[in-house]
Amino acid sequence: EGGLGLNFSELRRSGQGIRRLVGLGIPLSAGLTFIAASYVGGFTWEVSILMASMLLITGPTVIQPLLRQAKVGMRVAAFLKWEGVLNDAIGAVLTVLVLEFILSTVATADLTAPLIDTLVDLARGTAIAAALGLGAGFLAAMLMRADRVPEFLKAPFVVTVVVCIYTGAHLSQHESGLIAVALFGITLANRDLPEIEDLRRFNDSLTVLLVSGLFVIIAATLDPKAFSDVDWREILFLAALVLVVRPVATTIATMRSDMNWRERLFVGLIAPRGIVVAALATLVGSRLGQAGLEGADRVLPVVFGAIILTVSLQGFLIGPLARALGLASTTRPSLVIVGSNPWTVALAQTLRRLGTPVLITDHSADALQAAEADDLSIHHGHILAPTEDAPEELKDLEYPLA
């Protein structure tokens, strides 16, 4: 679902910031989280490095609804969307590989062999996931373009392909299926398919159902007493994660980039954790517990504490912060009317009197003369121009009437 929302036109507008947030932000966040977990939270090095791997993930299933709710501008929204989807996959695979490395070192008391095995697993899993995700994306798009998939089966077809490629990649390397399905979604999103919006809506609904159910199931495995046992060091660790680690990592990563100070501040304060982190914490806590490692019982309550803290705090903060920094639309929902004629001009006048922003667009300058004479907002050109080339007056419009 996250991959389906990533269009390369956003990457062209915000590419430098996204590259910095992923290329520099991920290692910086992981390093600072490890330091905070070790020296502030008091965790062992094994638990600290796993916390660093898991908590660098900012879930797209949480971020995208928040961005829609706050009406955040397209450019700054692209930073958080791309970062969320990419580090979702990277963080999940990294966490599982680090977990296997730690368990191997505990079992063999050797560092070299497990490290080599981990790097080989990473390379193999990434290559297989990339081949499956990209190959399936191009093949699925080709079949839909050739009308080989009936209209009413396109959404189920996509879900079936997702399950198949996830399973195939997952069998080669645990959690590499996330890379495969993310690349599959990104490929479909950039093939200019007419049905892409229908697929996005279907996946949105499916994601809400699945993620809601998973949160309930995973939370049901928690003993409420685990939260009452959270000590002051763990609380300080969560505070450092939100107030120090994320802002410092993003500030350093985006230095001298094309992001302005408002965008850097906003991105530094918004990093909610989601369902992938919760699922990984369940896996990590269970496997560490079976190995008898110290602190295994603290992983799940601390990670759930991070999810609750970031989602609740940033969920309330994102709207006011975006408005205060001038990164959100403050106008009423607006309408673009395609085609200028006496009826649409009269409709635009009525809507304007009622306080609704409205713009009339037409490829004929002559047809727009009446609207221009009435001092209505107009756009002369083709409404289906590529998004990245659209003039500023079309950027904030939300609803079309054709």
C-alpha cells in the first residue's frame, strides 16, 4: 500500500531530501538509538542493537493517514512517505539479520562466521526480492494494459501477486518479502495505469482492516503488568528517542540540502512507528527469550510504548505544527471546473459567493473570456498536464468537475 503511493514525479521534486533521509538518516538514527538504548535505557548490547534496527522504521500505514488529515503539502509529504516505505523494508530485513547474527554468536561464541553469513543472506535476499518485485510489477502492468485481467478481478489479482511474491522472497530470506512487495507497489505506481486509483482505494481499505486486526492481536499477547514494570530509564529512553534521536539525526542528514528549515524541523519532529515495528518486536522478544538473553522480556513493552507515544503525540502535533510552519493548506476544499461556458461560469459565481474557492480551466482562450471578465480564477491549458509541470494555481485544488 505504501509503494502504490510513491510516484517518481515526487522523487524528482524532493529527491535530494529523500536521498539524505534514507542514505544518511537511517545509519544516523540507528547509531543514536543504539547509544540511547545502551547508556540511557540500560539495555544490553544485544537488545540495544535490535532496538536500533527496529525503531528506525517509521510506518507508512501510520504516516499517510496523518498527512491526509493534516493536509500537508505535496513536497514535505513526499519526504515522509518515501522515507517511511523505504526504511520500513530496510529496517525489517536489517532487524531479522541482526537477530540471526546475535543468536548465532551466542550459540557459537564466534563473530566472523555469523557476520559473513549475515552479509551473504542480505545480498541474496535483496537480489531475489528485487527480481521478484520488479519482474512481477512489469508483468502485472503489461497484463492489465493488454486487458488480460477482467476489470472486476484487477484488485484481487494484485493482492494475489503480492502474496505470491512476498512468500517467494520470504522463503529465500526472512522478511525480504517486504522489499519485494514495496518494489512491486512502486513499479505499478509508475506505469501510468488507468486503474491505479482504484487499486489504491482497494488497498487502503484492505490495509485498514488488516492493520487494525494485527494491532489488536499483537497487543493481546502483552501482559498489562509489563507496562507497570517500566522503569525510569526506559521512560527516559523513549523521551530521548522522540526528542533527541530523530531531530538530531534528520538535522545532520539534511544539512546543506535543498530542504528549508521549516521542512527540516517538521520532518525531524514527525516519525510515528507502526505495525511492522510491533510485529518485529513480537518476533525479537520471543526469539531472545528462547535463547535466554537478558532483557528479552522488556522488548515488547518498550516498543509498544514507543508506538503509543509517537502515534498519540505526533498525531495531535502534526496538524498544528504543519499550519504553524506554513506547510499545510489552510483554505477550504476547492474545485476546478473543466470547460468554460455560460452554465459553468454561473456555477462558479454562485460557489464563490458561498465561500468555496473555484477555478475554471479550458484549453480555449476565447471560451475563458467570459469567466475572466467576471474576475473568476482561470487556467488556460490542458488539465491533463503532468503533475510536476502543473502551474501553481492547480496545486491545491482538491475536486474536479468535468
